[in-house]
Amino acid sequence: MTETLCDSGAVKLKAGKNVSADLTPAQYTLMINQAESDIVMEMRADVVAGYAGYTDSKKKILEDATSSKAALVAINYDMSGYTSRTEAQTMLDLNSEIYSNAIKKLKDKSPYQDFLGVA
């Protein structure tokens, strides 16, 4: 599969400079594809298929959600590179919050009725 809603660079940025260097491009693509699928299920619409038709603003919210969701997996892959478990947990907490807030915004029909053009 391809990376549609974000790229591996966005995931690495969200996972922080101490994310494992052992992760391969194929593993990043897998994490991104899984995050994309999760967002499709959350939205109950194929936002990946409709991506090309969205405005830049809509694309950035989808990128934010996808990269944070994938970063959770990247951080959990190997936490030994982080300076402490607390640092890794903080990264996990932050990305979880970003993902939850982005999904909430995407699902919110008010004041931006039908933000993504999905019912």
C-alpha cells in the first residue's frame, strides 16, 4: 500500500529524535496504513479514497491524526532509545491526545457541517 494521509517523516517527527533507528521504511508504511485504516473506521467513510478532493486544511488535520496514531506504534516498538520511560510515556500521552482531538474535530458536525463531505 501507499502512504496517503501522511509520510514517514511526519511520524518520525511525532515520535521524537529518540525513536528507534531500526524501524524500516516498510515498517513505517505499515504503521501509516494501519493508522489510515483506523481513521477510516472512526469516520465511517473512506477518507483515504476521498483525500485528493479535500482542502489543504482538511488534509493537515488528517495528517496530524495519522502521524500521531502511527507514532504511538513507533514509540512502542523500542523505548530503549528514550532517555527514560517517563520521556517515552510523555511522547505516548501527547500523541494519543493529538490523535483523539483530531478525530473529535473531524467528527464534529458543528460549526463545520460535514467538514470532510461524509455523512
